[in-house]
Amino acid sequence: GQNIDQPTEMTATEGAIVQINCTYQTSGFNGLFWYQQHAGEAPTFLSYNVLDGLEEKGRFSSFLSRSKGYSYLLLKELQMKDSASYLCVGGRDDKIIFGKGTRLHILP
Amino acid sequence: DTGVSQNPRHKITKRGQNVTFRCDPISEHNRLYWYRQTLGQGPEFLTYFQNEAQLEKSRLLSDRFSAERPKGSFSTLEIQRTEQGDSAMYLCASSQGDRGQKDTQYFGPGTRLTVL
């Protein structure tokens, strides 16, 4: 199967750190993407992991464990503009499969 | 702006009418994808093109849906005899089509369809 599971909603405080987890049961994925989507807007690319380990990019980091079918997106120094949905996406050679997304609410 | 563009941004139509959406990908991108997204869900794959060839269609794409990319550049998605269940955001994305490990898709702003 290609199920991608992530929490539906999370809430965090401005300035804090939040980790959004994603698990997947699939074979054939050769990478794991994270996209950000603000309400009413298109998804925008955040990160891509093809090897196990942590990829850091500014305030955002993404981790992948292929053997465990597990990934997380770590957001540091949260800002109000980070309020959005975060989509965990499995990638094959020619297609990507989206999870339902985690809606992140940031409180002042 | 050299990103993916879509037109129209919003479309309201009556049930039974035909609608057509257009997508202009990033100019050097070989692959073009169409997705549909409803509220609270992630985008669902509909179909994709490698240049002008339509390589795969989802089972979600009923025979009322047709997509074309005649010259390997822009694409159109047509829905015939629209139904209320077709109401959704229709997203287009493009990618370079690299055979390597990373082929990031970049999305357009979407066309929001409302069928009354």
C-alpha cells in the first residue's frame, strides 16, 4: 500500500519548536518531500530527503528513516506566518503521493 | 514571473456545463501534472504528461475528464457535463522530469471550480 499518515492538526506557540511526524507504509518510494500549503493557495516545496538522516534548511529541518517508514518536519522559532498545512509526500520516479496534511495553528 | 500559471483562478458554473482550465508550466519543464484537491484533503493525482505524451491517468479521471498538452508546453483540462461533486481546487504542477532521484514539482495557484 501507499498509506501516508500524519496528524490532522497541531497547535504551537510563536517562537517555539514543533515537530510534525509522518509515517508511511509503502514500497517504491525513493524519496520523501514536505510541502507547505497556506489556506487557499498552492503547495510550495519545502524539503526533500532521499537518504536517511537530517536535512537542515534555515528554520526548517526534515528527517527520514527509510527502514522505519518515518519522517518528520521540524520547525524552529515559529512565526505566525508558519500557520499552514504541512503535507508529507512520498516520491517515486515520476509521481508523488500526498498525505492529507497537518494543519498547524500558531498561537501568539 | 516564471512560475506555473493557471487560468482562470476561479470558475463558477451550472451543473451540466462544460469547463476548460489552462496551465502554463515553467518553460524548461518537461513534465506537467494535474491534481484535484478538496477541503481538508491533500492533492489527488489526476494525470501527467511527459512533453506532449499523456503517460498516466488516475482512476479518478472519469470519461468526462480530458487533458491535452498538444505542443508539449501548456496543457488544458476539460470537464464535460459538470457535476456538483466536481467542485474542487484543480492544481497544475510541472517538473524538469529528471530521471534522477529528485524531481521536484512546482505548483501553480490553482483553479477553484464551483458547480452549482
